[in-house]
Amino acid sequence: MALPHILLIDDNKIRSQSLEAILQFMEYRIDLYDSSNYVGSINNHNSLIAVIVGDGIDKQATVIRDVLDRLENTPVILLVEKGTTLQVSTAISQMVSEVLEWPMTYPHLKQLFDKLPVACGHQPENSKNLPDARSDARRLSCIEKLKGQSKGIITIRKLITQVAESDATVLILGESGTGKEVIARALHEASLRGNKPFVPVNCGAIPGELLESELFGHEKGAFTGAFTSRQGRFELAEGGTLFLDEIGDMPMPMQVKILRVLQERTFERVGSSRTVNCDVRIIAATHRHLEDEIKDHRFREDLYYRLNVFPIEVPSLRERAEDIPLLVKDLISRMEFSNRGSVRLTNASLAVLKQHEWPGNVRELANLIERLAIMHPKGLVDVADLPEKFQKYQVPDGAENESENTALEESDTDESMDVLGVFEGVSTSLAQLPEQGIDLKEYLNVLEVDLIRQALNECNGVVAHAAKRLNMRRTTLVEKLRKYDFHR
């Protein structure tokens, strides 16, 4: 069976040779070229799962665009030196599928390349006679990114499946921070345009006088400071999807021009009379109530009806609090994947998070988890460790103070652990409550330690067996062993 084939275009010979050795060890076939000699060979490649383009090469953007034009269904990965990701221009980051920092650890590199064939629509040779296999696999992969089992999220996943293959304009409605762009990207990737560009524009962040040039581009000399011609976002998104975020903040004069593009699929650059045809799917989003904006004469009613062909309403986080454990798990996994730290939360702390109103929604939750990972690196966060504003909430009855499955699963293989001390004797029967009272938390901790010791003694130190005796998850018992310092 032929090995998965990767093309690397990089002028940094030491880096390219090191990456080649690693990928060959991972059982990939990799061909090396530099920016001066790739052109003559690239047309001979029709079974690539990815093309990697190194930073620092001559005319980097031109090379990436050339690769995309010649191998339109092949994902392009930009290879950059560690710590320079933020220096990548927006235009280039929008063209590539991934930005890979180098050097990178083997597990992270493997995770990235293992997901490429499905996430980017690669079709194995034995599936050529199954025309729906690629799109179905891609659609499933993208929709699975929307974490949660609440009714609202299940409905959104269903709506994306229904509208994915259509070119209908979609309007995503929801509060700030609910993940409207995540839904837009999932919709794009699940669509038949998934291999084409996804170009986002925040209409509320760009001054009104610059928005027309940003969307439609401009010609040289069109206005003061226009020293060169420039493509707009519509041209950059050709064949793909243009995401107009916060369209409710768009000035009225621009609304008229967007309406024309939706109706006629044509536009002109600023300073030009040449009509440009465009093949772009529009996905718009806003946190505003557009019906109220129409009443207050801040949004055009005809544009609203053009946009509102297929509305998707995103519930706020407080309306789907049951999804918080899954979201926390996903956020921690993302931090671990990008080497930004890790943290674990107890069931009690998760129960408290479910009671919060979350005015900032998922964005606020993500910021909290990142803050906790900084303050308690790889630690176990309990209610007392949460910020002050969460201390007003009561821990519900039955919320056990043990590690929730927010951490990545550890191996379930049986293993023996060295533990401190010889466990001779277990605590006697439970005592009566003394008149002077007791420290209940300390008393329960002592009782818990003794029961764990007994279980470990009976199971000869095999943690998995002891966890079964205690009717708890193995990962939970491991956390408790760390908490009580059982390790040698």
C-alpha cells in the first residue's frame, strides 16, 4: 500500500531535512523542494494529502496561491519558527489550512497529520467510487467541533447538516461570545465550498469610511494613501465563504451596496468602473435584534430579508449550562495541544460554574479556564480556587469533590503504584459526634484516606482494581492519590 504523500517547499534546508526524518519515521512519503524548483515538479503530484510551505521563502504568498491553484483540493500548511505565529499576515493565514510552529513535539505533530485526511477532505484511493464518502466524513468531522449535548446545540448541528450543501445565505443570531464564528466555520467546512477560502470580516471593528475598500478592494490612487491596487475580501473569498460578523453594526450606506451584491453577485472596486462578478456564499452574524434595528431605522428591511434566508439562533451559555463540563474538557484539550498549560476541575467547581450567568458566554468561560491554568498549572481546582465572583454560589447536594472527566483520559491499563507506608489497620467504626463538634471536612478526609489505603492493600497496589473496589473512575483515584501524596 502506498504511503501518504506530503510535499514540503522550504528554503531552510536544516529544518526541512529534520522534518523529513520525522515524517518518514511516521510512515509518510515526503518530497523536498525549495522556492526555486518546486514549479516543474508540482504538476506531477495528484495524490498529496498536504503541502507544507516554510516561512521565509521568496514570494511566500505567491507560492501558496500557486499551490492552491494547481492543487485546489489539497490542504496547505504554513511552517513557521516557534513564537512567530502572530507575525503571520491575515491574508496568508486565511489561505492556509494550518499554521505549524517548528520545532514541534512528536505527539502534537502526529495529532495534526492524523486528522488531515478527514478534516480536509482527503479521499483514499479505494473510495473513488463512493462520491459521498469524502463530503460525509468532512461534514461529520466539522460538526463534531460544536461541543455539547444540550437541545440547542443538537438543533444547531442538525440545521448545519440541512443547509451545508446549499448556497443559501445564512444569518447566525446570538449574544456576543456564544461562538457564532465557530458555527460559521463549521458550516463552511461542511459545505461543498469547504476546500475554498473562508474569509471573516468584523463589520463593527472597521471604520465605516474604510469598510467599502476592505470588502470590495480599491484601485491605485482611488483615495489618499491608496498607493497600490488592493483586492477586497469578496475577491479573496472567491469560490468560498465570506463571513460578515456583526453585520448589525454596518453603516446604512454600506448596507445598500451589500444588498446589491446579494442580488446581482457583482461589485466594483473603489475608484474603478469595471464590474467584477463574484461567486461567494454569504454567512452573516449579529448580536443585535435586527427587527428592533429596523424599527429604529438603523438597518434596512430589504437587506434583512435577503440575509434571513436560513436563520440559526445560538443559545447563550446560561441556557445550556449542562454543556459546561464538555466545553471545559474541550478548552483544556486545546490548551494542552498548543502547549499553553493544563488544569483540572472538581465536580463541585463545575457545579458552581453551571450556576453563573455567563454574560460573556463561551468566550468568558475560555478566559476563565486559561486564567486557572496559569494560576494552578496542572493542578486540581476546587470551589475555593475559583475567582471571588463565583464564591456566592452554593455547591449543590451530591456534587462530589472529585475530578470530573475534564482531563484527557489516561490509559486504562492495570498498573502497580508505589505508595508510602505499610497499611496496617484501618480506622475503627464511625464515632459519635462529640459535644464540642468536629472539623467535618478533615474527618472525612481522614476516613477517605483510610478507605483508599484499605482498597490498595487488598488489590496489592493495582490502582485500576482499587478504583473498582471504591466504585470510582481510575483517573479520579489517581487524582486523590496525588492530592493525599501517596506517591513515593
